[in-house]
Amino acid sequence: MSGRARVVVLGGGFGGLEAIFYLRHKLGDAVDLTLISERDYFLFRPNTIYIPFGQDPERFKLPLKRAVQLKKIDFVNSRVIGVEPEGHKVHLAGQELSYDYLVLATGADMRPGEIPGLAEHAVTVWTPEDMLSLRHAFARMVENARSGKRQRLVFLIPPNNRCSGPLYEIVLMTDTWLRRQGLREPIDITWSTYEGAYLQVFGPRLNTVVAEEFEQRGIHGCKGFVVTGVEPGVVHYQNKEKREFDLLVSFPPYIAKETYGSLPADDRGFVHVEPDSRRVKGHDRIFAVGDTADFPIKQAFLALLQGDAAGEHIGAAIRARKPELNFEPMSMCVMEELNRATFAQVPLKYTGDPLKPVDVASEDIEHYKVGISPLWRLGKKVLGIYAPWRFGHGEPFHAGFAWEAMDFGLKVMSKLMAS
């Protein structure tokens, strides 16, 4: 390749920023980098779960200007219109850009209309604005409870939701929050999910933890409840059951935020990639990471690992060397409950089964760890500081001494407080 390679990254979320900062970290000035995003800030979405309980949405937004300037990355604040693989071009509103390598990281969106009545009769959470709507709905519920009106609060996970974890956090946080106000007794809480087990994609250990939490907290859990529609005050399920509610809270089904008609994708718009490299199938110079790609579990930590893998394979191609890193799916999360938190590190594996392409590698006992403790709330807070700090300085999450120190701390905590 003559001259410096030009890498264009579409999307300023976890996967996109990790990929572009990884490339700068690894290749230095040997590559020209351009970041395209319709937002001029990075949203630390995992911590937006605190918004319904009083925190300011603005604290979870990190302006990108300083980081991209610091790392000499060109920034274009625009939405993607399309990709032209044959001409190595990206079409934006009013302009087009050429690339040598392209990373798609435009993320996912929600489609509440897929469930009849869900958009009209539920608070569906995804954006900071949605979380603010939930805060207002909680305030009305609390006001009704204080005035002596018994309230029925129902949480709902429908099919095709690809990341149910945050709603599990919200239901447990809600219970703690109500107890602190002395209002838990007049509010009935029901959890209903299409899953056959709680947090099904993360294996039996988390199912056990959640089941025990629900039992201790008096949360009525319904597994295997597939929603078919919502009417005012009533959720209907495939098994002919129904649940009445005064407030319904749900994550809707996932779809890709942007679709690329020129690239292979599934019926929800998620781009098909080669597992190890995140390279788009049939396109040597295009990669897709995070929620944009077809990995069935959508999660920030997994997006970071995919960004690393894509950056490594692009860097290897530019330097004409063998890549030293592949995407090895490993979920890591800290599930907030306000009074304590649950840590989970879950190794995943590909199954080859199109109906269940990914499963928990439960035989990997070295890495499969789950623990619950008030001290894990400290881990949650540290991660919430560390990631924005790294991205705010134009550095990848997994690199350098800072990550080595973070990784060491997590390993010590998991050894002492998880098994």
C-alpha cells in the first residue's frame, strides 16, 4: 500500500472508539484516522440506569472534541447515508469520504412497534430521554402509593431483546429504592421475560443469583412468558396468561441502527462478520463491531473486545504482519442493586447451531466467575470512571499500564469475592 492508509470509523460508541484509539495506540502516526458520528459526544450508556433514580443525564456524556484533537483524528459530525464497497466510499449527508479500511460501529436501535401496544402503553427504556421518562413515571407511582393506592409495577423483556441486563439492574434498584422510602409494601413488582432462565445468555449461575434475589425481595418472576401484545393496563402472553399493571417498563426488541444494503446482514440488519477478526464476510477491508455486528449478545464489554480485534487485524494488514489478537468472547459486567452488586465474568463460545449460535463455556472454570457483595458497587463506580477517562484521553480501554492496573484489581476482587 503506497502512502499512509486511511481508516474510517463510523460510530462514536464503545466499539468505534475502542477500534480507532487502539489503531492510534498501535500504529501511531503511520495511519490517517477519521471518526464519523452523528453525536459529538460519547454516551456511557451502562450508567444511564441511574437516571430514573435522580442522576443528571449530562454526567454520562463525554465530549469527543478534546480526545480526537489530542490524537490527531479527523472528526466528522454527520449521519451515514450508505457505504459503497466497490468504490471504497462512505456517503454522508452532503459529502462522501474515501477509505482504505472501514469500521462499522453505528450501533443498535429499538423497535417497540414490533409488539402491538408496547410503544403506546409502556415506558420503553433505551435513551437518556427514556430514562428521564421512567423517572417521571416512578414519581407518579410513588405519589399514588403514598396516597394509599396500591400499585402494580411490571417489567417486561420481549423476544429479540439482545441485552436484558440493564433492566434486571433497574428492577433490583427499584426494589432497594422503594424500601429506603418505606414504600415497598404497597407496590407489587412482577418480572416477566421470554427467556427460559433469568439472564439466560449468561448461564445458570446468574439465573440462580437472580432467582434468589427475586425471592428475597418479593419480586414475582415469570420465565418463559412471551408477550403477544399490550392493552391499557394489561400485558398478554403467548401462554394465554395476562398481567395487569399500573406501570409497565420494558426494553423493546433490538434492530440495527443503520442498515447497509450493500453488505451481508441478518433480518434485523446486523452485519455478518468473520468471528475472529470482525471482518465483514466477503469484504476484506470492512469490519463491523459491537451492536452493529451479528454477535447475538449486545454488551459494552463485548463491543470493546470486538473493537480491539478489528483494530488489531486492520493494523496487521497495514503492517503486513500476522495479527496477534482475535475476538474471544468474554462477557464481564457488574449488576447494580443500589445496596449491593453482582459481578459476573462469563466466557462464551460459538456452538455452530444457528438457533443458538453462542453458549456459556461453563467448563472454563478459571474464567467463569460470579459473586455478589456490597463491595462490587465500588467496582461498578471504578469502571464508570475508568472508561470515560480513557476515552477522554484518546486511549483504548484495554491498553497500557492503566489497563494492567485495572485488570489486576478486577482479578484480585474476583478471586476474593467471586467463584
